[in-house]
Amino acid sequence: MMRGRLAQRVLVVLVLALGIGVAWGVFIAIGCSIFTTLRPIAARTSEDVVVVADGTPLIRSRSGGNYLDTSLRTLSGKTIELERQGFLTAASLAEPYRAPRLVEGPITWRQRLAGCSNHTKPPANWVLVRDDLRPGRAYFVGYDSFSKLRIGYLGRDGFRVALPPVDDWFDLGQETLGWGSRAVTSASQVYFGTAASYYSGAASARENKLGPWLVYLKDGKTIQEINLRERQVRALGSFAGLQAMGIGEQPLAGDDEQTDDELEETPSVNTWMLLPTQSDNRRIPPRSPFQLTAMQPSFFYTITPAEPINPKHKTAHRLLFRCDDRIVRINPFDGTRKEFFLPESLLNQRLTVYCAGEDQLLLQYGRGWWERGSVVGLLWIDPAGEVTRDETLQLAGYVGGSQHAASLGAAVVAPTLLPWLGGLLGAAPLAQLHSYQAETYAEALSKTFDQGWPGLLLVSLLSILLAAVVFRWHGKYGRPNRAAWTSLVLLTTLPGFLAYWVLHRRPPLAACPGCGRSVPRNRDGCARCDQPFPEPTLLGTEVFA
């Protein structure tokens, strides 16, 4: 009977502690959010690497995220200003796919859809739909953007009015459809996770540029070119160890320059439009998508290059495919290809690839962090994989706060010892093992403890203090099951302590007539000497039934 009553009271305290803990966390989170919103934010300088149309890399700096307050400098630190900032488009090639080490999660709908457009007027929306299997397959289905009626399907054998058989679907293997996808690429925008594609105007073919209606898709070891306008499918070839794909731009040989009209027609997110100069005031700057409609720059740029740089150099699109130990570059206009072997140190790295020249690739990858931003490596390689130039850059940018400070903040939001023990000893190390951030459980546990020990220490000290208070209270008021309640508060910390305090109201204390000690008077006998309390003195006003 006593054990059942104890279990019932413990369950009540646990439920109450859970509610108090959730309310506490929400209250602290809202307070921190309000404080962060009201606190003035210091302007940060963010930097990234851009490559000019002739293959010259530059460092671009933006002050406080203002896209109009932009400066360029060379890798040697010389500041330059360009009349036209035409930058090469790079291909982002993800690292090789590795299945999660512990548990393979389900494939959600946001990982099964990719929206594309045929860029006609009126446009047709084409959606790449993947199944939820591993390995998986996919097909294209098209819809009229106005009537919403289905146009048809595209599979390996081309256009069909009805859904093609599964054997005719494209083989995506383990790849899913999401940002940074290894399975699909286009010179236009691919909208992952949604069936909608957004019309940006009818596009026409341009010299040395891929049409935005062309989509390139991984189909096993084969690359398929899907022409959404013509509703045709064409195999470009097979590649052993195919991992990822992308589209970049390469400077063309010679000194030919793009005309201003050609540059105006280039719909590249990496191309900044022309601003007026003192030598040519007839040029009208187009409105930037990053500025208010009522704002236009009233200043002028002067061309003062620090070294020979040609931002108007003619460029051409190239297809880039990452295989096990190499990158294959294909000219989509004549079918010629060239292979570039990767240095062994970059085989498992995420790469940003620029076609810096006919026989040269520029590889950008992350090398870590420094106190004010990221550390980026730049490698120039030839087809044999030999490094012809190696640069390491420290770029300014967002740097997260100290991990120790973050753990202290987490301890304030969740001041409960039991979740901290479960997280630091179980969940966090297993997550690192799952994502290949550590090779063994001991290594993962060491990393986790090194990051979170300040928060664990704070919660542990608070737990010991509150458990000592409960231990003292239990003895002071003569309550049973002292060890059980002390252990409960030790594990649940602040929420458990508050729930214990709510459930165990403090009774009045008085001196025992037998032993003289201060004891609770909510019972028939003394909690210290077990002697029964004497009957209260009758006042003569009592009524006995």
C-alpha cells in the first residue's frame, strides 16, 4: 500500500515537473528572442570568393549584408574596382554519398520533388517525382501553368501521355531531391521540395550557353539530358563511379569580349549589372533586386584595376561530373571531354569547381574556421591532378559563439540533469557516429563532453544543491522515503524541485512536549521520539455529537 502511494506521488511529481520544465524553457526562449531583437546588431563584414570571367579569383567583401556596399580585392590584398563585374558560374559538387551509419530515415515528400520550367510563354511546369524507396527511381510529369491540366510524362524512352512503366523511370540510386542534390542540375533554377516552378520570362538560345529548359539527370551510371521544350530525352554517356554533377562557365580562348548587350542578356545570379562611369554616362543602371524601388545609386565607379583583369571575357557553359577519383568536364556543344584527377586529400571534400582555363580547374573547399570567419583553400590543378598553385584564405563572416557559452545557455533553458546525462552520454555521441563526425563511440563521447561540460557542470551543481535542500526538508518534517525523493530531485533538478515544493506543502512546526525538538504537528505523534502528542486542552466551547 505504501509503495503504491509512493509510486503515485512520484508520477504526479514527474508530470508536474515536465509541465514546469516546458513552461520554463518557453519563457526563457521568448525572453532571449525579445532581447536579441531589441539589442543593436553590429555591422558585420562578410566575404566570399568570386572568379572574374577571365579566370582571375577575387575576394568580395560586403559590409553589414548591404549588397550595394561591396568591394573587391585580389588575393594579394590590392583593392580594385571594375566597371563590369562579370563572374564565372561555379559548379558545387557535393562530397561522395555515405549512408547514415546507424539508422536510415524515411524519405519525405520534400525529398521527392524538384520543380523545373520549360521557359516558354506561356510556361509549362515539369516536376521530377521520386519514389520513397532505396534505391529509388523518378520520372518527370508536366502541367500547364494556367489550366493546371497534365501534359504528360518523361521517362528514359521520352515523352508519354500515360505514366511510364517503372523500368522506364530514371535510376537515382540512393540520391534524394534536395538543395545541393547530386542527382539533377540545370543552368536555370531547380526548385527542390516543391512542385512549383516560377516563371521568369521566356528564354531563347544564346551562343555557348545552355538553354535553361535543359535538365541533366543522373540515371545510374548514365547522364540523361532532358529537353523540357522539345520533350526529348538523350543519353550523354556513362561514367564509372558517378557521384555528383554541376554546370560551370569556362573562359574562351582568345581576347574576345562580350558586348554590353550580351552581358545584359546573361541571367546569372553571379553577374552584377553595369553602373555608369565618367567615360560613358549614357548607360542606365538597371534596378538591383537587392535595393528598394525608390533608391538608385547616385555615385560613379572609376575603373582602376590593380592588375590585368577582363570582366568582359567571353565564357561558355561546361558540364562537370564528379566521379570516384576525378572530375570530367564536357563541352555540351561539341561533345568533347577532359578528365582532371583529384588530389587524394580532396576525394571526400565538398568542392566548388571553376573552369579557370582549358587545361586547368580551380577548386575551392573548406579548411576550417578562424576567430572571425572561415578558412578557405584554393587549388589549381591540371588534368594529371598536379597542383599548380595553392592558396589559403581567411575570409570574414559569421562565426558562431563559443560552444562552452552555448552549453551554458542550454543549461539555463533546460536546467534538468537527466536530459543532460542522456544527451551527453547517449544522443549526442550517437548523432556524431551517425553522421561520420567520429569513428568510435569513445571519440564521439570525448568531443561531446569537451563541448558541453560547462553546461553539465552548472546543472550538476544546481542538482546537488537542490537535492541537499530536499534531503534537509525531508528530515526536518519527518517525511518517509527520504532517499527516493532526494534522488528524484537530483535527476530532475529545478523542475523537479518546484514540483516537489508544490506537492509537499510545509506543515506548521512546534516543540514536542517529550523531546523538546521542533517537529511537524500534522500527525498524532512526534516524528523524532515517536511519543504521542497530548490531547489538546478543552476550552469548554466544544460540541460533541
